[in-house]
Amino acid sequence: GWIASHNSYLEIVYRAGVVGIFLIGFLMVAIYQWARRAVRISSLPGILLCVILVNWFVGACFGVVLELPYYAIPTWSLLGLTYAYLRDAKNDIDENFSHS
């Protein structure tokens, strides 16, 4: 049988090694940058999306949230949604400033 370590980060590091460590680090830095961008452009939906992501990634310390399908599908989908929303919001603001 297979028993999970009840910590997604340890599970990723155990299964992926150094690549897993870089993946986790990249995700943490990306979410931090997205949260800063959401605050900088004063986007309430962007801030709320980032807060939900942080909540789920903190929850990954106490469960296998990033791997099991019932938890992983909404988590990774929300990650992509947040990225796309903040990218489009930033592009909209950049276009408004360039036309002014």
C-alpha cells in the first residue's frame, strides 16, 4: 500500500527531489508576486484569489492537497485562473496608461 506523509510539500520533495524543491520555491515566489501585483493595481478579485491560494497552500502543510484529485483539480485550476486574471488585469492597466 501507499501511505501519504500528510504534507504535500514533503511528498513532492520525496517524489521529485531537487526538482520538487525548485517547483515549490517557484510556486511560492509566483504567488507572492501575484499578490503584490493585485495589491499594486488595487484589484479586489485578484487579492481574494491570492488569499484563497495562500489558504490552500498553507493547508498543503497538513494534508495531501496538491496531489489527490478531489483537492488538486480545484487548487491547480484556481492557480491558473489567478495567473490569467492578474495577467489580463495588468495588461488592461498598461493599455490604459499608454493611451493617456
